[in-house]
Amino acid sequence: MSTQFTNKDLAKSDDAKNFPWDARQSPEAFDPVQLDLFETSWLYKVVDWWNTRSTLLCCFSPCLRCWADHEVIDGTDRQVWKKQLANPSNKRCPDSMKGLWWMKHNYGPENLVTIFSDAEFNGTFNEEGTDGYGEWIRPLRNNWTRENAIFGLVFSVWGNKENSKVVGRMNLKDGICTVHGDRGEGAQVVYRQNADEWWKVHYAANPVSETTSKNRIISSILFYI
């Protein structure tokens, strides 16, 4: 592991080391809670704002699509993702986090995501991404595809804000990351299962809260390209 670290690297590494990683463990099985909701809740089926053909909310789509100001792309075209995968922000993306990932069983609007590849990385970790600690941070606008539905369009509008960013701590030694914005610093945890799969788990609160026992996996991130 390189020793050429800046003061910022050392500070972010110390912050990640002090995070209570042991407060939780990776679930034993993939059990996404949204599958139960959609099978049992009539409200979810009626509102249906995540579906591209929502009969209740489709009338709002043209206005939101104009406001979101996002380009329609062919997500299966690798050239579309070339800039993000080249990591223009800095060249420190660990090998274990590179790539274009597919959000499987995710009823949110995100489908394909380069959430790591073009992020800014700070910390004391190795190039392979198998050891070390740190932080990753990136703007929301261009790091994933959005489904052409009300839910996706609303997220697109929100992601257009200049200060909309997603941040995470990294514990690459154990293959664990956090994902958070301003509302929480540990309610979402991503566990590396193998080289091609991570499990993203949403908890009811941050690790220091008494409600953290309530947790289910809501989506997995599978390696796509």
C-alpha cells in the first residue's frame, strides 16, 4: 500500500476507521422488502409512480421530463458510459469498485449505475480495493440511469441540484461501504459478496440508534460491464 497520502487522505481514513462497522453484519440471504410490499399492498399498485405506464400520474410526465432536462440514452451501449468509467474526477477508483453496475430488484428509478467509477476518492487504500479505509463522494446528476417514470423523473429533478451529492465511507478490508446524503451516515450499507455482486441494505436508522434492528435488503448491485 502506498504511503504517499495527503492530510485529507489521512483524515478521511481515520473517520472511516472510527465508524462502527461491527454494529451490523451482512444479511444471510437476499430478501428484498419491496417484493413483499408490491405483492400485498393495494396502495402501491394504485399509485404506481415508479412504473413507466402509470395511469394515475402519467399526465405529469411531460412537465417533469422538461424540468429534469436529461438526455435519453441507450443504457446497453457501452460507449455511453465511457466518460464515467474513465474516472475523470480522479484516478483513484479502487479496482474492486470499478465498472457499470445493474441495480437488480430495485423499485427506485436507478437502473444502471457508475456510482463509484467517476467519484472522488480520499483515504489510505490500495489500488486493488482490497485493503484500507477512506471516503468516496460524487454528484448525483450523471452517475446512473433513471427510469422514464414519475419516480425517476422526480429523482432526476432533485439530482440536477448543484449541491446534490452522494457520499460514502469505505472499509475495503472487509468489503463494506456506506451510502449517505445529508439525512444519515449509516442507514444504507453496501456489502461486497464477491467480485461481481454487492448487496445494498437499508436500515431504519444510523448504527447508534435503537431502531437499527429493523433492516431488510432493498436492492442488490450486480456487475454488468
